[in-house]
Amino acid sequence: MRVVIGEDEVLLRRGLTLVLEGAGIEVVGAAADAVGLLALTERHEPDLVITDVRMPPTHTDEGMVAALTIVRGHPQMSVVVLSQHVQRRYAIELLAEKRQGIGYLLKQRIGDVETFCDDLRRIAGGGAVIDPEVVSIMLARARLDDSVIGRLTPRQHEVLKLVAEGRSNGYIANELVITDKAVVQHTSRIYDALGLPSDDDAHRRVQAVLKYLAGTSTTA
Amino acid sequence: MPQPAGTRSGLARSLHRSLLYLAAVALGGTGLLLVVLINEQSNPPWVYLVYSTASWIWLLAGVLAWWRRPSNGIGALLVLGGLAMALGEASSSIVPAVAAVGAVFATAPLAVTVHLLHAFPAGRIRGRPSRIIVVVGYLTVLVLQFPLYAFNPAAAGLPVFVADRPDLLAAGQLVQEITGTAVMIGTAVILAGRLRRAQPYQRRVLIPLFGYGTLAVLYIPLSSSVLAPWLALDPVFLAVSQIVVVAAIPIAFALAVLRGGFARTGELEELATWLGASGDRSDLSVALASVLGDNSLELVFWVDEFGRYVDTAGGPVALPEPGAPRSWVPIDLNGQPIGAIVYDAELIADPELVSTAGRVVALGVDRERLTAALRTSELSLRRSRERLVETADRERKRIAQDLHDGIQVRLVLLAMQAQQLAIGLDPTDPTRGQAVDLRLGIDSAAAELRALVHAVMPSALVERGLASATEDLVDRVPLRTSLQISGLGSLPDPVQSTAYFVVAEAVANVVKHAAATKVAVRLTGNAGTLDLEVADDGRGGAAVEKGTGIRGLVDRVDVLGGTFELSSPPHAGTTLRVRLPTSS
């Protein structure tokens, strides 16, 4: 997997590069601003682009704008947006562009390097990973506004949250200390309740759930 | 200004008496002359009546202008013109001595008219070129008139006749015509220059007045020497037309002076005051403007603690530079400067007159000055509070950015190191679990820091502005919420941050105190304002005095000149409405 990084803080840029290379991920370029990031992306055509939302010169949402530009220009490329503070709007904007090979995570998640590298691999493989904090926000809103999600049991909620974060059945079983079979039972009931088609493809299931949540929580 | 009976000063009464005597003597003298001339019967009586009427018009217009505007020299000039007219009338007398006086002053009214044109509106000649032209004008009609009677056979028999010399007469006429033409060209150039520098409202008065005055002066000589032979005019018609043209001159000038010099009339100003529509102009300055005949006059006040002049509203005022069309005189009280009168120097020639008016109203000015000073303090206090809010916002942004770039990055790196330490250890090693705990501890410290940074200055506000930040805020409220945003456009930073913190505090209060099941947030941008509304269905009874958070927001809204309305009847929900002006 070939990766290009966009991050203005030099220490973090180096640290991230070292961590990825330690996990066997090839970092082909690292830029300190959005313009540099777009240039490196054009030059190297990487499999995955990782970018910070806030970058020079204005330190507003340049990284986010660059990510959307890359997603539109290179549909085959996977994009991961990192942010100091996550908000629903950015996740919805990214998911509106594409639901495969997309990630939106709190920057602090890098610290758990193994999980982070796993997430990157899943995203590069066509998955979608949305930060647990954003998923919580979406679920909380859906529970308040949407009667279907409000009727789910607490356990089903826990499972739905992990599915929406893009977790595998095995991960969910491990996390909730239940059997894989119980996870499958829960998910099929949840899909029935939400009216989602049951699909053997894990990625497509996640995408369906995210689409559902993004749809119900877009009330503004 | 209407003045109550008995308030006129002794000086004014004395002036009015003098003017009455002057009018009586002048009318008596010219009336006597008229009776004498009619009795001589060398011309039909109506000729003398027409001529006398013209000179009376000059005299009456002059006395009236003098009476109403004692400080303006135009009135005296008009009286002088009337006397010159009457003297010119004497030229047709059969008494040689009387006729001689008439011959000498025959064209004098023309010079007075030139003088009037140069002296309008202040009644005083301004500038050396004007002064020279007026003097040459008088020389032309008084001295250069000499050959026209001394060498003219028609004047034979008069004591001023010298010899019958047609050659000298012709030469004299030529010299007078050339000088007269030069005077009129010079006058036209100067008047054109003044018109160019005049304000539009001044031009409305100046153009007809200057135009008529110039044409009148040209008509008298040209109608005799050019028009009459060319159009074969009847001599009687010619004479009457000349007299009518000359008689209209004083009417034009007197009207222009009495209407306050220029057509922005005192009456309109008084009407505006009476209707309470005079706005930022104080009664005192309106009164001064009316008395001094300059409606553009302004009263400004000296504020010691700021070391500058301010207007009635308390805003700073720059006094005109020396040499500008406007001028100013200071007003002192007990040796201390308390204000100044700014006036039109082209309208009021005598600064001493304005100073005198200033001394008269000094006490009143001092009283209005206190009000103006208070308004200035208020204005400067508001500016300083605005600066405080802006500085605080800038500092918040800087602190948030510093934390973002500095310690938050360090915490990510530390978490990475702790986790890599764990990865490097054998799964059975108890230190591995401790390293993972260390990473989790760092993550939770980072989460606390994120919350702190968010409270100081939310990322969404910095990155995307008010709409996005409010959306993120509402997303995190554990209640049913609705958010309506419309017409925000681009807003100034202080408005965005104030609006955000108002909504944030209001929503936090709803969650903490209102026992509500839902909350509705509405942001509506209109032309020039931003309306915020946070409404819940809780128990009500909220009050600004109860929460320090709300209290601080009221201050912030107040600084931006906004309004704050909290409606919270018991058991009927709470609605907070804030309106912020969005144009600076």
C-alpha cells in the first residue's frame, strides 16, 4: 500500500511516517500544506491519502477541501481525513462523495497504532471507517428523532454502533464478549428493523448503516 | 427668528432709529429734488417719477437689508447706490449747479453695482484683484466721466464745462469704454472663479444674481451705444428700460441677503426644529445660525479629557484649516476654551462678530458641552469595550491554535510511543498492560484538552464559521433539537463568535436547568441584523440575574449594540431572542 500524508506539524508528520513504515505501509510522500498534498497526490498516484483538516496558510478547512478534491478527481483513491475535533458535517460530506475507501477519524486515534493501521488497510480495501465519536453523535440524534432506532434494545445499539464504526463481526464479538453467532443474530434483527437489505459483503453492510444514519441525522 | 417684544438691545434700537432717520432724510431729499424737477417742466413729470421710483427702490432695499442684517455691508452699499441714482437724476435740471452734480454722477450706479457684485454675500470685498477692480470701476464712472461733460457742447452752460473739444470728447469716451470693458471682464473672471468654488446650494443663488448684475451693468452702456442705433429704439423706451433694469438690481441683492445669504432658508431650519426633526443640531446652533444669517453654521464643543472638539452627538470634529472657505472662532468662558463656532467665511466677513455672538451664548454652550462630553465618554467607552471583546476573541483563537499545534500534537506522539512500547513487549509481560494503560491515560488527557480547546474557541467556528459550529453544538445536545439557519451570508468575526457563545450558553442552560424535552435553535440573517432564538419547552422561570453565564452574554451583546430579550414565564418554556447588528 502506497500512502501520501498531508500534515503541517513536522513532528507528527515524521512520527506518522515512522509508524506507517514500521507497519509495512510505504509512505511515498509527505506534504506540509494542501497545495503540496495535491501536487504529491498527482505525482505519486498513491493508494491512500491521509490529511489533516486544518492546514496553512489560513488554518481553517483546507485539508478537508483538498480531500474532497482528491475524492472527486481520483475515485479509485482512498482518503482518510484526520481532525483534532470531529463533527458530523465532515463525515456526511465525505460519505456523500463516496462510501468506499473513505475514513474520518480523530487525530488522537493514531496513538493506538495497530488499530489505526488496521483501519487504513480496511479503508484501502474498500471499507469506510467513521470515528466512534461521530457515530455516537449520529446514533444519539437518530435515537431522539427516529422512532425505529429508538425502539432498538440497548445491546442492539451497542452492536449497531460498532457496525457503523466499520468493525468486523469478530471484533464486535470480542468487544462485547459475546459469540460470533450472537453478533450475526443481532445484526440481522437490526437490519430487519431498519429495513436494510441483508448483504454478505461486510463493507456494503457498513455503508448501508452509515447511509441510514447520515440520512436520519441530516435535519439541519 | 421671531423675537419676543422687549428683548432687542439698546444698540439694535439705536441702529433702527438711525436707519429710520437716514431713510427719512434720503426720501425727503430725493422727494424735494423730484418736486423741483417737475416744477421746472423741462420733461414730462412721469419721467422724473419713474427715475425717482428707481432710486427709492435702491434706498428702501438698502435700509431694509441694513435693518435686518446690520452686520452685512450690502445694505449700506444699496443706500449708496440709491443716492448715486438720485444725484444722476439731477442732470436734467435747468439750474446749472444742480445739473452739473447730475452730470458728474450720471454713471455712478454702475460702479456701485460692480461693487455689490464683488462684495456679495458678506458685504465686504475679498481679495486684492476684487479691490483693484472696484476702485477702477469708481474711477471709470467718476474721473473718466470728466471729458463727457467738460468737452461736451451739450453741457455748455454748466459750471463743469471747459471747452467744446469734439476730439477730446471722443478720446475720453473711448478711454472710458475701454476701462469699463476691462472692469467688466475682470469682474466676470472673478465671479466665474467664485461660482466654480461655490457649493451647489450656493450656486443656485449666485448664478442668477451674478448673471443679472453683470448683464445689467453691460446693458446700460451697450443699450445706448449699440442696441439703440441698431434696433432703432425709441429714446423714451430706451431710457425707461435702462431705469427698470437698474431698479431691479437692489431688489435682487436685498432678497439674496435677507434670505440668509443663500437659499437654505432660516425658515426651513426653524420649521425643522419645531418639528423636532433638526436631528443632531442643537437649539443653540440653530439660533446662532439664524441670528448670524449663516445656516451652515455649526457649534462644536471642547472636551478637556479627550483634548479635542466634538459635535452635539459626541463625535470628533476637525476644525477647518486657515484659508479654507469655512472658518472658526473659539468660545471661551472664564479664560477656558469651551467650544467653537464654525461658519462660512464667505458669508460672514467679520470674525469679531462671530466671536461676540460666541461670548453671548457662552453659558448656554457650556451647558450643552457637558451633554456632548458625556456622549463622547459613552462613545469612547463603547469603542473600548468593542476592542476588549475583539482582543479577547483574538486571544482565545491564539490559545486554541497554540494548544492545537503544540500540546495536542505532543499527546498524539506520546500515545504512539506508549503503544509502540507495548507492541514491543511480550504479551505475557505485565509491563505491556501498563504501557497500554499509559496510552489510554494519555488519550483521556487528550480528550480533556480537546474539550477545553473546544470551550475556548471551537474548531468548527474557526474552520467553517457560525452555521457549521452551531450545527456541531446542536448535534451534541442530549435533547430533541431542531435547527433552522437562513440567510447568514458572511458575518464579521465578533458577530459570529458572540452569536455562537450566546447559543452555546443558552443551550447549556436549557440542558442544565430547564427540564425540557426539546429545544429549537434558529439563526436568521437579515439585512443588517442577525437574529438568534433559542426556545425550549421546559419549566421556565429563567432570569438574566440568575446566571453569571447569561449576564456575561448580555454584556457581550450590548457591546456589539445588540438587543437581548429573555421570556421565561413559569411552566411555559423559555425563549431567548438576541438581535445583533451585522454591519460595522
